[in-house]
Amino acid sequence: MYLHARVPAFHAAVHQAARAQLRARPVAVAVDDGDQAPLFATSVEARAAGVWPGLRAGAARRRCRDLTIVTPEPDWYRRAQAAIALVCQRTSPRIGGQRGCFDIDLAGTERLWGKRLRTAAPLDQAECLAHHLRNRVGADLYCDLRLGAAPRLRVARLAARAAAADDANGVYPVLAEDSTAFIDPLPLSWCEGLGAAARTILTDCGVSTFIQARAVGETPLYTLLGDDAAELIALLGDGDDPEVPELGDPEPAVDAQRHCGAAGADLATALQHVDALARDIGFILRQRGFAATVLALNGRHRDGRTVQTTQRCQRQLRHDDELAGVARVLVTRISRRPHWERLRLTASGLCAAEDQQRLFAPPRSERLEAARDHLRRRFGADCVRPARQAHFP
């Protein structure tokens, strides 16, 4: 049995919890205090007023006059995540997650909680524990915790999203026999392992919900999406649940991941994967007006070993070539003989992008990058791919 807990709009909620005058008011977190600073987090109240991440601070103030814009406080985020994790660890020692989302594995705790909660049913125990956690975090930490409970971790994550969308009930339990009926009506955007490019392909094919994806079938999904279909098919079927991750840094970040297929990826293929990840992250950063100063690569080899490495840069990174260059160094640094099973690239240290004043025209690579961005916005992120070997005079 699994619990998944999440704090809606975590970074903005931490500021509301730390400052009593901000509670129940629209709050947004910008990368700096300038009018042109992009927002990377907005509270639930701000989103109800039409203020979403990606807006500039000046435009957000014009849209919502009562909006309070604050700047990031990474130490607050780390302390809040540690405090919530400490409360959750009282139910099970196996807990992990990042940025306000927590996976809790309750396997093996049935005998521990059976007499205390006076119920032997695992789902009833999980629901009781979820209500206890929600009340405790709300009373002590002033955070609105929403939880989902299910026999499968992937389903529990979806249930927590359903709980966050339902203001009446903060806990959403799902029985094993009700999993299919619960999953099918949900939008595909709720599948965390399904990238934006894969969602665009499915949307173009008229597939926007899980029941429509189920009707397509496993083989056509692999034909359409390639390795990106693995997470979706595992969710629709009875695939093995992923391991509960370790607690990560709650600092705001942009990430992208790729599955390397059943045979895995050697170093040469892994370099192609990280190039694609760098393009995906660069496109998101440029769309939102961000730049990154820290790049982290997390990978899992086929022998089960997970490795991670981080590179802190002295300059802003937002162009594909810059991101890919650093990502290639990272994957080469931690590569081992076993093939890669999964790769995740994370860009953090977000700041407002500042383009250097140029005396001459931008280089050819940046002009091609701008043209690709325009085409990706118009036709979809997966419809435009740079040539592997391009030679220009």
C-alpha cells in the first residue's frame, strides 16, 4: 500500500505558511524583484485570479491587484520539506520525493498499525494515516497537504492529484478493483512520466484521456511514442511500481527524462539522449524567460545502480548548445559499462534570462534555435528535430 502526499503550489505555500499575513491571499514567487521577472510559482488563490507561472511580475500585478510577489527563499523550502518529511516518517521509514511531493511506502506496516487503528484492511489503515498526516501538517506547519492512497504507487500519485483538485476532501483512497474506473476518465497530462512531446503526439491523434490511450493499444502506443510510452503502458497495465525515490532538493527546477528502451543505451546512445533532454529543457527555459546556473544528471543503469552528478556554472545557461555541452560532460563523467535504463536532466538555479548586448548579428546556431522554437510552438515539440550532422559553409 502506498500514500502520495503533495502540497499544492508548494513554493508559494511555504511563503504563506511563514508569513501569517499572506495566508489565504494570492501570492506569487518571482526570480527577482524586477517588473520583468518571470514567475515560477503561484499560490492556489493567485491561479484562481488568472496568475500562472511564466507571467512577468508587472503583467501579473495588472491582472491581480491584490497579488503579493515575493522572491525565492531556498532555505525556507528545505526546512519546510524536511519538516513535512519528518511528520510523514512517523508512518513509514520509506519516504522520498522532492518539491512538495512525497511518496510513502506502507508495505510491512499493517501489523504495526492494525491494533492502533482498529482495522486490518490496508486501504483503511492508509486512509486513517492520510487524514492524520493532513491534520498534523495543517495544524503544525500551516500547509494544505493533499494525499492519495492506493495499492500501486502510480495510482496513488494520480489520487493525490484528484485530492488536490477536490476542495471538499483532501484524501482520496482508491481500491485495487476500482483502479481502472478511477484512471480512465483522467487527462493524460496527469501522467508525470509522459513528456510534453509525447502528449502533443497523442493530442494530435485525438487521444487526451487514459481510456482513449487504453483503446489505442500497447503496440500502437510504442509505435507512436517509442520508449516514452513505457510509463503510460505501465500505468494502464499492471507494471511494476517504481522505487520510492530519495528526498531531493526542493529548489525550483526544470527537468526532463527519457527511457532508454528495453536494451538500454550505451555511451554513444546516451549522448544522443542527453542532447534531446537539453533541447527540451532549453525550450522550456526560453519559453518562460528563465536561465539556469546548475545542471544535474540522474541516471539508472540496467544493473539497478542509480548515480547522479551536478555541475555549477559561472554563467547563465539557456541555449541548446550550452546545455548539451554541459550535459555531455556529466554523462561521460558517470558512465559505466552497464547500459543506461533511464536518464533525467534537471536545470536549477533559475534566474531571469539576460541576453548580452551584441554588436553584430547573433551566431548562426542561435538563429537556427530561434527558428526551431517558432516551429515547435506552432507544430509541436516533437515535430521539429535538428539534423544529427549538419554542415554549413
